[in-house]
Amino acid sequence: MSRLVVAGCCGRMGSRIAALSLTSDHSDVLKLTGAVEVPGHPSLGKDLGEVLERGRLGLQITDQLAAAFKDADVLIDFTRPDATLANLALAAKLKKAVVIGTTGLDERGREAVAAASRAIPIVFSPNMSLGVNLLFELAQLAAERLGPEYGVKIVEAHHQHKKDAPSGTAKRLQEVIGGVRHGWGLGKDVPCESIREGEIVGDHTVTFSGKFEVLELTHRALNRDVFALGALKAAAFVAKQPAGLYDMSDVLKATTYDRDRARV
């Protein structure tokens, strides 16, 4: 069993990751041993279980990541780019595995992730949904098979609070499709429309338009739990890996099925 620390444990994503880690589907492969928030957070010192309204767990929320790491194997981080990079540096120093779901990392941030992966195992993905990561593969396959005669466009929609646009998922779609099209001399740019309204969890559609037909590949997240569950699956995976940079496609490939329940 791998011991887990969740950074940003009271946030939109962190709280769901922490809560779902306590369910029977994950409690036999992951044990939540650390709950971390930023200095000054109003929940510091409180019992995480009580904050999550799950009853007392005996796990106090702290702003001391190093202390939380003492009895842990892997960190899940869905925070902010600056916080993620600071947490990553500490994880590398202490030789702890990390799952990074933070979006908005710039080139310097991505380089820091790559550098840290030479010392520790890291799963880094703009989207932890298993379905979205299959969408990456399907979009690349469609671009390869349909050829340069088909035009391509991406449309992504998220809640009004999301700051980055295009989304990290849309950027990854641009990369995988653009890489194929670049080989045909079409350039890497793939147009993307970003929509920010309401409380949309996350919708992504890739449209391939030919002269006589249109193919649409769509992924729609119905609940943020899909990202939390993917992050937990990634944590169980990466805690057992050697140093290196992994993504959710690696997690997908390592997943086997026990009847109706996916297990890492």
C-alpha cells in the first residue's frame, strides 16, 4: 500500500481527491497520510475528516509539506504553478513520487518538471481523465488516417472561473494533431475556440471536416470526480515506478481489469 499526501486538500480538486481516497475502491492500495494547505488557510489545524464532513480521521491539515512527506510515498498536487514547483523541488529533494494535475505551467515550469523527473517518478498530465487521454490517442489516429485533405478545429468549454485558455487539454490536442500535420508541411497550428461560461466541468470536441463528411470526437466531463479518480489511479501507478516522466497514457497501459473494477 502506498502512502499519499494531497496538496491543496481543501480546494476544488484536492478535497475530492482526499475524499475519494478514503473509499473502499482505493483504501486497499492508497492510504491518505498527509493533508496540506497554504499558510494562513482557515482550515489549518483542523481534522481533515471533519472538514470533508466524513467524521474525524485523526489527520490534521498542515502547511508543513516536509513533515507530511515524512510518512508518505507519493504527492498529488492540483494547486497553482508557483506552489506546484515549490512542492516539486521538495519532493525531488526527499525522493518522493509526484502526480501533477496543475494547469498553466509555462515553459520554465515544464522544464522544471522534466528536470525533477530525472530524480523521481512523476505523472504529469493536463487532464487526469482516462477518457480524455484516450481522446488524445484517437485524435492523433484520426489525423494520421484522414490525411491533410481534412480540416481540423478544436472547441473547448469550461466554467467561468477557469483562468487559462486554451485549456491544457486543448493544448495537448493541438500538439498531437499538429505534430501529424506538420509532417505534411501544413504547420503545427490547429485552431482552437475557448468558451468560459457557467459551471461547465470540461468539454472538448475535435472536428475533422472533409469535402463530403465531418467527423467529431467529443469528450464531456460530467463531474470533477473523473479527474480525482484518474489522479488516484496515477498515484497508485507512479509510486511503484522508477524515476522518469510519465503521463496518463502510461497509467492507461498499466491498468488491468478485475471483473467490473479497474485496478492498477
